[in-house]
Amino acid sequence: MKRSGLITTKMGMTRLYDDAGVAHAVTVLSVGDCAVIGNRTMDKNGYVANVLGIREAKAKHVAKPQAIAAEKAGVKPYRKIVEFRVSDDCVIPVGTSLSASHFVAGQFVDVQATSKGKGFQGAMKRHNFGGKEATHGVLKAHRSLGGTGMREWPGRVLKGKKMSGQMGNETVTVQNLKVFGVDAAENLVFVEGAVPGCNGTFVLITDAIKKEHQDLPVPTATKESTETKSESVAE
């Protein structure tokens, strides 16, 4: 069984307490208006996947192919669109609004996002180099890179050499983060630990690929079913 993931928005970090009074640093991820806007089938596409979108947008604010595809599917265009490959029993109907209850407290997840861009950085910050000595003849080169090439052969800098350059602003995946809890009413997922990216970044969250899972909603817990369940409990 391979379930769909969710597209979320990073809201920031906070501190929550468990039943024993122990504080946990958690990242708050908002599911928002994440919904299924399409499906991929084995007969037509050669693979099975759910196409998800988040943050509704006007047609004039998205690319023309996306606007046309949304019109054909009978759904609204979304700012962020992602495909999640799933097994046959985890296909979610088009138009389904997804809920934070898709994940349960205690399970492990993998998160993926674009890390913060830090611009052009030196080797000490970018690769954790130790730097040169503060004395013994070292002059104006304390944070320099050091030697990078060879002599006559091969006479060049080898590809992959750790040097100064652009740092951050790349896709980063963090595995095996624990779900501390879920707020179905506000559609929030609380994940223990840090998640890549600045506040407002789109974060993809899926079931941890290296962990076994039990008692998860299949194919998902929809937003409508969660609201109905909450109303029945209140009564």
C-alpha cells in the first residue's frame, strides 16, 4: 500500500507539551485548501498517481497549460500542483478536499521543501572547513579555501571539489520525522523537529518510506468526513 502525500504550507515553529509535560519543538504545517485535481491511470499514463493542488488562483495568474488542464478537469486552477504516485487502492476521486487527518499522531513522515537561499558563501560556511591558522605566517588568508589543484597532471581542478559557491535554495528531503499531533479543525499538522525552507514555503509530506505504518486512513481522511465526525462527537 502506497498512500498519497499532501502539499502543505510551512507556518513556523512552536513548542508543544505531551501528556508527561515534556516540551517538544514542532513545525506547524497547514494543509489549507489542498485538494485532488486529477488522476493518472495505468491505461492512459502508464502509472497510477493523484494530482494535488493547493492555494486557489485566478486563471490569469497561472500558466496557460495549467489553466486549460484545470478547465478540462472541471476544477479551479491552483498555484502549486504536485503528483504523488500511489497504489491502485489509494486513488482519491477528483474534487476531494484533503484534511490534516490524512496523517495520525505518532506516525513517521518524510518532508521535502526548498531550503533557504544563503547566496554565495565561502568554504568554511558552505562545507564546514576548519580554516587556516591564526598565526605562524598566515597573512590575510585565515578563511581561505587552500589548495584546489595539482601540478602537471591532471593540471586542473577535479569536478566535485568542495569550493566556495551558491549555498542553499535547493530541494532538501528530511526523513523519519514524527507527527506530534493533528488539528483537524484548523487543518494543521504538527511535525517534531525542523523542516527545510522559510515560513510560507510549500512542503510535501508523505508517509516515511523507511518505516512500517498501521491504522492509517486509506485512501485518505477527507475534510468533509472529518467535520462530520467532529459534529457527531460534539452531539
